[in-house]
Amino acid sequence: YSPWARAFFEKHATAIDALKSYTAQYLITWQIVIGLAAAHLFRGGAGYPQLFTTLTNAVAMLVTLDVFEVFHADCFVDDPDYTYKLYAATLLPLGLTALVLAVSRVVVAVTGGHVLRGTGVKWLLVVLYFTLTTTSTIVCQTFACNEFERGDGTTDSFMSVDMVIECEGTRYESIIAYATAMFFVFPVGVPLLVGVLMWTRRRDIASRETIGGDESLASLRLLFQAYLPTAWPFAIGDMYRRLSLTSLLMFFSPVYQSAIALFVALVSIVLTREVAPFVEPGMESVNQSCGWLSTLAVVALIFGLLNRLGPAYSVDDSALSAALCAASVLVVGFIAHSTDRARRSRDADMLKTFFEALETQDKDDKRGFDDAYAKYVAKASKGAEARLLGKLAELAERTPKTPVRQPDELKTVEALVAASNEYNDTVHETLRRMVEACGGEYHAGPPKLGARIKQKADADYNGDASQVIDTLRGSGMYHSLEGYTRAVEALL
């Protein structure tokens, strides 16, 4: 990174980390919204209204991470059927896992470290985390079959996902056996594996001092960084929530899908609201808004089923699409607001830390000044302190109560700067003689710059530069109460 980019990222690190979590939550929510419709349509449901369907189809290319669909991998195979997609979607992650673990083991053997804490495993978990619902959906689609009557009292049964493959015979049994194994590997196994990895590091996760923890936790950071130290199990529960709203619905009819999805969505909203497991307050707002978007998507699917019952139960598709689109945009607004909130919260924390340090320093300085003043009083003659305080009170009484101003010819910044430079030596020499005559030491200060004069005039005097009267300044230091008293008397 360039120095400018490094400085930018360091300054906004908190907001950037928050935005990453918010964006991941939004991406997952869109996977759920798209997966809900896919499951509904797969089992004969109605799907979303047309306008929102167009939007979800466009977004699906970006968020479902279905490599088979994005790159049209079936074009590379002659006469492909669904088994090619099933094998590709499951064997690629397994092959990637084996490759990453093998390379990581070699790297660890050479450089040291721990296989499960390396960069390779970190990115492997990222891939598995975001592709889990897509891979699981491909696996779960394998089990459904459609039956067709032949007219002679018998039926033919074909896989719902691919009507070319009959639901009988040795080939079908081998497909089901493989899909069953992959069911326990992906929708069941991956969350359990993640849970085991986090369980082995639970003490480190719970005792971390920063949101993301130290570098030894980097491989698991994506999973736990949104949650409070002791709330890390919510990460595993959220993975099963995603599966319950997408791939696992493939086993149920549209009516049961709607009931299950509505129950899971509402329970998730209430649970996260009541428990508040998130480490960053803005994440709660984003999570709740994403949860309501998922719930609204379920409601839209229910209305789609009701539309089939006749006009009396129908809902205007345009209005429903508008509500879904508005909710999607509203979540983006919550993300933007929460990101700015995270930035402001960091700035507030920094200011609080600064003022606490400043307050501590002020207390230390006051103690130091009090101790030094006490020593001066102890060395002074009897009654010297009372005499000094009396002279100071007299000086305060004689000080004009009305604002002191420069003469009219010095009411501009330019005139003040010019006069200060011209009379600088004269003023300091006069003050030096007075201070030294009273037994003190004089230390001359530099003239105020024009920019500082203007800044002070604007901040303290509503832009009136004639009220800035300390353009030349110096300090007199006295080492006895008697000497300081003589200086005050000289001003009376």
C-alpha cells in the first residue's frame, strides 16, 4: 500500500471492519432470499412477483457463487446431466480442501507454525462459508422425484431436478448414495466442523482484546468477529439458520416450506434482538433489517400461493415487488448508517481516551504546582503570601471590566502583524527590564502569526481582530513570593 492508503486504512480501520461484517450479512441475506424462491419453485411453489424475480435473477449471478451456472460448465461435457453438476459442486470443495491442507502442511514443515491457523485455511473457510448454501442446495435437490402415470395403472418416476434420470435402477441408487454422503459432508458436516474448530479455540476467542483477535485467530476471524467474546456459538447457529431457509426446504412442499421458513425467520429475529450477541451495536440494526427482509420474502411467497386460490386472495404484484425492492434498499441504508456510526463511535472512544489521559495529566500537573508553591511559601517571610494575594486582588479590582481593544489603526490582521514585527524588540526589552528589576527571569516569545491572529479573532471575538491584544508575549519567572509581589506592585 502507498503511505496515503495505509494512513487511510489505519484511520478508518474500525469502520472498514464493520463494513466487512455488514456486507457479509447482506450477502448472506440475499443468498437466503434467492434460496427461498429456488426451493419454493423447485417444489411447485409460485415464486416472487415478476419485477422482484428479475432483480433476484440478476443478483443471483453475484451472490450464490454457483460456478456451474456462472461459467456454464455443462458446455464442457457432452450430453451432461445433473450428476455432473452434483459431482462438480461437491468434489471441487473437497479437492480444494485437500490441496490447501497438503500445501499448508508443507509450508508449516518448512517455516513452522500451525496448519489450521495459516492463511490457506483462512481462505478455505471463507470459500466454504459463502458457498455452503449453494452446494447444499445442489445436494438436497437430488432426492426429489416426480411421478407420471402411464395410463395403464403404472407410473414412471424421474428426478425432479433432471427429468432425464429415472428414479430407479442401479445408477439412481448410486446417485442417491453419493448425495446422502455429501448431505452429511456439507449441510451437516461443515457447520459441525466449524463448530469443532471454534470450540478448540473457545478460550482464545472469549479472551480476545480486539474484535478480530490476534493473528493466531485470523483463520477463524470471519466466523466470530461479529459476536461478543462469549457469543461465538451463534456463528454455528447462523449457518444452520441459513440452511434451514434454503437447501433444507427442498424436502418439503411449498406450504410446509412457508410455515417452516416463517417460523425460523421470526424466531431468529426475536432471539438476536433479546440476546443481543453482537459486539458492535450497528450490527444489531443490520442483522434485524436483514432478518425482516428475509421474513418479507417468505410473506411474498405465501401471497404467491394465495394468488392461486383466486382473485379474492390475490395481492397486487407491483405493490409487493415495490415493498421487497424498498426493503432491500432500506437495508443498504442501515448498512451505510451503521458504518458511519462505527466510525463516530471510534472517534468518540479516542476522544474519551484522550480526555481521560489529559485529566490525569492535569491532576499530576496540579499536584506538582501545589508542591512547588508550598515550597515557595515555606521559604518566604512571614505574611508574604497574604501580602501577595492582597496585591493580586487589588490588581484584579483595577483591571477594566470592558473589553480591551487595539487602537483603530490596528483593527486588521495585516496591521497587527506589521506592528508586531516593528515593535517586537522594543516591547520585549521593556518587559525584560521590568521583570529583571523585580528579581525575575524574562523569556521572550515569538510574535503571533497572521493565521493564528485570524483564528483567535474568529473563535473568540466574532472576527474582531482589534480584540486580539497578545500578539507579542513573554514570560516572567520569579523564584520567590517577594519578587512576584514586587512585579504585581509595579503594575498597580
